Amino acid sequence: MGARTGKEFLEGLAASRPTVHIQGETLTGGVQDHPAFRNVVRTYAELFDLQHSPEHRDTLTYTSPTSGARVGTSFLTPQTAEDLVKRRQAYKVWADHSNGMLGRTGDYMNASLMALNSAADWFGQADPQFAENIRRYYEKVREEDLLCTHTLIPPQVNRAVSGTAQAGGKLAARIVKEDDNGVVIRGARMLATIAPFADEMLVFPSTVLRGTPEDKPFSYAFALPNDAKGLRYIAREPLDLDRPRHDHPLGSRFEESDAVVVFDDVHVPYERCFVLGEPELCNGFYSRTSSVNHMTHQVVTRTTAKTEYILGLVSLLVEAIGIGQFQHVQEDMAEVITTLETLRAFLRAAEADAEINEYGVLTPAWAPLNAARNLYPKLYQRFPQILRKLGASGLMATPTEADVTGPAALDIETYLQSATLTGPERVKLFRLVWDTCISAFSSRQALYEYYFFGDPVRMAGAYVGSYDLEPYKARVQNFLERA
């Protein structure tokens, strides 16, 4: 089949029957036409269509080594520096399309599956069949161009105990039975972004597990079709308010849904399992396979695109209201520029220092990518603050498209013009600023970026714990002892 078109993606959704609870309503199909999802679903369809555009086809696809069809570049196993660059350029095309606002485009999980497939023998430590399972699954997703998402963590009930221990271990998704053809999963997981309209749900390890018998039921990695029997999603309130794009330029296009995943005795066939009952393999799932390197390569590319968008938006805002000459404004602009150039440097260093891993895959260097993923969640929080400060009270009284074309049109033309823009042009720009820094959509973006890789405090602890401090301690100690 190869790389799908947007039409084929929508047809696949129309044939799917996921169970989705949203705002008191239960859907068992028709997600692609529901008001909560139809706009973002069509944005995802646009991403699939980009794979076939003359401008981007060669960047976004390559020739499958098995079928000869054109398949997505995010599935490409990098062997050369040119391969890594091609992968990054493909990430960037999709990220630019949404200004970096879509955090779960297909290339994110595709990058992970590529690395997991390359490290298939690692999965075979427990059972050679698991190695074959991950190989076959990667090829299936690549050749059918399936949109995958994943679910991350146990329900947030009592943070004083581990997720596997909450309510006596009866809440988190776990293996409750095993039969001749697979396992049965019961419980819940958070937090599955785009789950209602994905093709496949990947249920991967996400927390450190102890090597105890009690942790075995929570030690797994598997994949399911989005409409598997017993699988259901509880989606949050949509932030796409079904308003014109003029008024909600981001929320009306890029509102990815987030959902709690409930497993009501879901049967997972063995051929869809990659790890079962092996806590140590789960703990090494991302690092030992280099999956985290390739996923973060995609993320830093996306956040670079997002920061470019913020810089462009800040620049237009400053120009529109004539505040570029003020030094405190220049200081804020310099902060955005510095963040952008820092991200670009991280990407360049990760690619320049890439090395072949033990599975023969050219892998971006982890140190700069790890620095980026620890830094950006905090840096992004400043961008809405800067936009709010620069837009000031002008963001408090921004009319809608209906006002621009209605009885107030003349007043808007007269009183809402700016140094460089007409009244309607200024309103359109300020609506975009508003949707980037004030709206419910913008608040979700800030929260999403802050916790993208997990709790930043815990991440910082893990970062320090994994960093080799000894050479720097020795250097200072040698200085102290110098005659």
C-alpha cells in the first residue's frame, strides 16, 4: 500500500469503530465527522497528502526495501549522515505545517518503531518470537502507513505510592490472565493523545519497574487496533469550539484530543506482544534500543519549528504596534532568538556526533538531545508570557470575524488599525496571538510541553544521576592539590 493520502486516512477512520466517551456521549464510530475531532482529523489528512505533493514527496517518503512502494521517511533506518538529515527534514515539513502545535504526528511513534525493529534481537532475549513480532509489526505499520499513538502512565490517584500499588494494584492496566493465544489486560492508563482517531494504540513501558513478582503483571509492551474489543477512551473536553478559523486559528486546526484509556478485559494476541512479564526489559525498552534518541530527534525538530513560529509571531506583533525600539522588548525578542539557536545547535550536535549503535543504526548523540528535552519544557513557558506582555491590553478586546464584517466594521477599520496594519489585519493577527498565549488551547500547549517527557523535577534528578560528574570533580580536585 505504501504512504497513504488524506482521503485514504479518512476512509480508514470511517471503517474503524473505536469506543470514545466525550461530554456524555458515547461514539462507536464516526469519529472523523464528530465536531470534537473533525477539524484536527482533516489537518492530519493534510499531513498524509503532503507525502504525495511534488514539493515534499522526495523528502517525506523513500522506497520500501520490501514492497518497493513509497513509504514514510520516519520509517527509514539511518545508516549514513544523509539519512539522519533526511529524517530531520521530513520531521520539519510536518512540524512546519502545524507551527509545531501537533505533538503526536505519526512520525513520533514511527521513529520509535524504527529503532525497536532494528533492536529486535534485544526483545528476543525473553522469547525469540517477540523479536519476530516487533519486526512484523514495524513492517505492517510502515507498509500500511498507520497512525499510531501510545499510552503512558498509570491513573493519577495517589501520588504517595507507585502507580502499580494504587488501590492495591487494581487500577493500573495489568495482565490478569494468560491463555494459549495471548494475555488479558484490565485497568486503565493515561494519557493517550490523538487516541480517538489513531489507527493503532501502542501500550509501552513508561515507569521504572522493580524486578519483583508484584511488578510482573505491569511489565509488558504490546500493540492493539484502536477499536479492539473492550478498549475504550474517555476523552477530555474539546478545545476546538467549532468557531471560525479567523477567531480560533490554532484551536480550530490543531486541537489534539487527550484521553484516558480503559482496558475492560482486552485480549492481546501473542503476535502483538513484544515484552511480557520482564521488568528489566521494560526498564531498558527506550534506552537500550536507542528508541529514545530517535524519538527525541523528532521532538527537538518539532520544538525548533514551534520556536520559529513564536519568533515570527513576536516579530509581527512588535512591528504592528511599533514597539521594536524599546530595549525591554528587544530583550524579550533576544530570549526567543536564543532559544531557537540553542535548539538548532542541539540538533546539529546530535547529528554531527551520531554514532552507529550495537544494532548497526546511525543514532543521534544523546547528550545534546537530553539537554534539549530537559531545557525546552521550561523555556517554552516564557513564550506565552512574552506575548501577553507585548500584546498587553490589546489582547483583551479583540473582536471576532463577525464583528469585522458586521455593523462594527467601520469602527474596527478606524480604531483598531495599527502602525503597519489595517483594522481587520490587526484583528486577525491579534486573534492568532490570543490563541497562542491566552486561549484554552494555548494553556493546554503550555501544560503539554511542560510535561512532555514527564515530571521536569524527576527528569532533572534522572539527568543529574545519569551524568558523569567524575571528570569535572577530578579537575577541580587536581587544581586544589596543585603545588
